[in-house]
Amino acid sequence: MKKSGILLFAATLALVSAAASAQAPTRMWVRGTITGLDGDVLSVKSREGKDLKIKLAPKLGVRAAKAITMADIKPGDFVGPASRKRADGALVAISLQVFTPDRRGIVPEGHMPWDLEPGSLMTNGIVGGIVRTTGGRELTLEYKGGSQKVIVPEGTPMFTTVPGDRSLLVPGAYVVTNTAVAADGTISTAGLAVSKDGVKPAN
């Protein structure tokens, strides 16, 4: 191939790649209170105070929050505590979710930054051990490539989710969803967690 042809081919690839990147939706977590539902469009007042319109997928997955306690957590469970780092480096949970077995392979495992509050972290892993500490428990969480210890104080909000349906999407209910944001600003989601009986999906 002549040099001019190689350069043209490379330029074409770059343009195609740039176009694909521009068209690919970005992801955005939305946490907030439902203000309305019109067909497949959910209106939400986000925790930041924004009025959002979210397009719901035809086969929307709805999961309802259910309260649990530390007594419900055992070694082998797949959990996800959101935490903040203490001055001494220890991770202290600010909320904790126990994932149902069907979420394995869907929810990513690992230790990562989180946006529940500024500087918060998320550790999704398998409970390898539980140790009683002053005022709570210390969980050892194991995941591919590492492990973390997270202190869970008494009173930490804890929940799991159970199958729900669109009847739960009523004004005043609290939702958490990982949405897709298209290049034109359209927000959509294929699944969400929603409050039930006063229990919020806290993560």
C-alpha cells in the first residue's frame, strides 16, 4: 500500500473511532425522589435538586429495598458496603447492601471510588470473616485480586433487594439507578432499585 493510502486509511480509522466514541452513551448514577410517571418516562428530583426525565426500558428490571440486620449477614455472602476512610486508614461503612445470589456476575467485584458522598468508597466482595468489634463488626471482604477489612458500626443502614414491579414507582418513592446518557442528553435505564415500606436503597 502506498504511503498516501496508508495515511488515508489511518485517518479514516481515527474518524470512525471518534464518531463511535461520540455516539457511545456515558453512565450516570441517579439517586432521588420520584415526582411522576408518564408512560415510560419517570420524573425524578435528584438528590442534587435537578428535575430529570428518565426513559424506562420496556422490560424494566425493578428491585425493591428490604431492611436487614447484621444477624442476616454470614460468611460467603456477596455484599457491598459503601464506606469512608478514617484518619487511621480504616474503612468504616456508611451503608451496606447484601446482594442476592443472582447478582453475582452482574455486580462488579472489587474496591473502587464511589459517589454516595465525597471521598466515599465501595467494596463489593465475599464475606470471608466477621469479627465483633467495639460498637459493631469488622467484615473481611474478598474479591479477585485483593481483600479489604470494613468496620460496620451499629446503626449502619443495611438492606437487600427483592423483585418488584412498576407499581412501586409512585411519587415520593426513592430510586437509585445507573442510567445511560446519550449524546443528545436523553437519559434512560434498564433497571432500578426503589424504596418500599419506608426502606431506601441506601447505596
